[in-house]
Amino acid sequence: MTIAAIAVALVIVAAIAVVLARKGRAALQGPTSKAPSALGPSPARPAVAPAPSPPSGPRAAPAGTATAGAPESLAPSAGVADHPAQVAPAKSVAPSPRDITTLRKGLAATRGGFVAKLAAVFQQKRELDPATLQQLEEIMLAGDVGPKTTQTILARLGESLGRTELRDPDAIGAALRAEARRILGVAGGGGIRLTGKPTVVLMVGVNGVGKTTTIGKLATRYGADHKKVVLAAGDTFRAAAVQQLEVWGKRVSAEVVKGKEGADPGAVAFDATSRAKEAGADLLFVDTAGRLHTKAPLMDEIKKVRKTIAKALEGAPHETLLVLDATTGQNGLQQATMFRDALDLTGVVLTKLDGTAKGGVVLAICDELRIPVRYIGLGERAEDLREFHADEFVEALFGQADGPIASAS
Ligand code: GDP
């Protein structure tokens, strides 16, 4: 073989090696650079798999800048590893596990009380015989589930379980959770929907249940979401209530509309609605006096407030939320009945669930009144208000603290 032939052979081998190397690299990068991301096709996507960078982002690197063979998460792809802003969207689109731990912590008292007692019955591995049924009934009544709802749950348990399942504590537990989920899943639950501009939210409830605090928490949440919020100090009877609202207003930079002490709450609500409209606010929260639900004139007054708001803005208030203190148990249920009969309630905010071992009252509210729970309060801080969702609530209440998030069905 001549030197020329050897040189030609070497060139051919080198060319083949280059082609093979390119193919190999394409195979490594292919799936990440071609697969459409959750946000749509990303032609200029770098090789860090979970980070969908904007297609025309200034730092988007051309495909193929990753180091072939390096583990993908460590590959120094330009424009990703050194630019956290581009990594951030991946977090928001990735299916994040529900923050059930915080909810579980907030419900610790009820988990340790009413729920722990129920669990103890099942741990005895007993069948659903009359004695067990009676035990369950007593626990549920003590946990503020209420007589009517307790009967409904127990009757349905018996109906839904087959003969063999009646002897299976796991099956009974699962049926109980499914029943709780059915009861709590009243249509219309979850957070406020912004259906108006402004969306007017009227807060009602007796004294001390947490109306003003809940308004402050909601204002904080929507303020952080860049919504323009106005607050109406409709509790004109107590100077302290107005001051409390002003403190929240200052904290979240929300305008507070107030009247003179003892002013007509309807007039304050009217002014606040007009002001919120004029200011282009997204939300107006109207605080009201904690009137005694048993005193008809006071109930009439709140109906008047409602009508006045409607005069200032057609279709308002969009939400009338009854705030109930979970620690008041069955008394809270009575309050709810009176308020529901007097006003068109769109939901309940159940506060102070962190302070009761009898959180079963939430089942009674949903079952007997068919009013959806919209938020729950798990403490005094702004972040302690949580949108209510039946599935996660049941899971946090009945699920195992250290186990995986099991299906509630
Ligand atoms: P209002 O009279 O209905 O306006 O009630 P407030 O908003 O003044 O609240 C009465 C008290 O309940 C205050 O001390 C609040 O901090 C407290 N509070 C409100 N919500 C919660 C909650 O979810 N958990 C706990 N532990 N305390 C709460």
C-alpha cells in the first residue's frame, strides 16, 4: 500500500468517525431538543430537560451546546445554568405535589382529636357491627359532625360496603373518606372568582369570628398578586374594628373607605363601592359589624347594606361570605342557618380550625346547609388562610402523616 493510499484510508476513517460522533450527540440531545415542552414547542431549548426556556429568549442557546456524555442536569448549557430566571418557569409548569404538609399541620388538633379516635376504632380491626357503629357515632357527635350528618354518614357506610368489606377496617376507612369527600365537595367551593370589576365581597358573621382578619389575609393575597384592593370599614359601631382594618390596609397598601363613628354602614358600603369603581379596583372587601344573628333588626340592617351595594354597582356584591369560628361547633351551624335564611350566601369561611379538636363541624356545614366552604383559617398570620378543596382537606385530615398521599376513595 502506498503512502497516498494510507492517507486516503485515514481520511475516510476520520470522516466516518466525525459522522458517527455527530449522530451520537444528536441521539443524546434529540429527545430534549425536539420534544414539545408543556408550554409548546421550544426550538431553541437547551439540554436541561425540565427547563422550558422561551423560544426567543435572549439567552436561549442553540441546540447542541451541551457537553455530550455529561449528565443532563449537570451539562453546562449556556443560558440556563447561569441564569436562574430561565429555570424558574419550569417550576411553575411542573406538576408540583400539593402542599399537604402545611394543611396537615394546621389541622393537627382535629387530627389528634376526632380523627385519632376514629382511627383507634379501626386499629382494633373490628367489623362494622352495632357496637362499632355506636362507637363511631359517639366520636362523630363529640367531633361536632352533628346528629343529622352523623346518621347520614353511618347509613351510607352500611349501604356502600359489601358483606366482606364490613369486616375490613381498611375498606371501612376508605368508604368513610369517600363519604367525607362527597359531603365536602359542595359545588362552588374554592377561592373567590373575580367576576366583576370591582368584584365586591361582603363579609358577614358574628363578633370575633375573624371577619376583619380574613379580609386582611385576602387583601394580602390579592395584593401580592398585583390586584388593586379597596377595603370598606362597614363596622361603624366599633372604632377598634376600623383601626384594625386600617392597619391591614396600610400593610397591604390598600385604600380604606370609612365613615364617622356610628355612621350608617349602608352609606359607607355605597361610598366604598363607588370609590372602588372610580379607582379601577379589582376587589372591594366590605367589613360589617358582628351583629347578633338572633336580633332581627340587625339582620335587616345587613340586608340593607347588601341592597345599597347593589345600587352602587349592578350585580354586586358578587360574593357574600359568612365567616364562622370552627371552635363554636354546633352553635356555628345555627348561626349559619340564620344568615343563610336572611342573605344569599355564596360561601363560608371557616376560621380557627387550628384551635379545635372538633373540626367535624365542616362536614355538618356542607351537609346540612349545602353552602360551600371557600376558605379555612389555620392561624392568625396572612399565610394561614387557605382555599378549601375537599380532596386535599380529606387527605390532610384522614391521610397518614408519614405515608404517601393516598387516594381518598
Ligand atoms: P371579627 O370581629 O369577626 O372581625 O374578628 P377579628 O378579625 O377581629 O378576629 C378575632 C380574633 O380571632 C383575632 O384575635 C384574630 O387574630 C383571631 N383569628 C382570626 N382568624 C383566625 C384563625 O384562623 N386562627 C386563629 N387561631 N385565630 C384567628
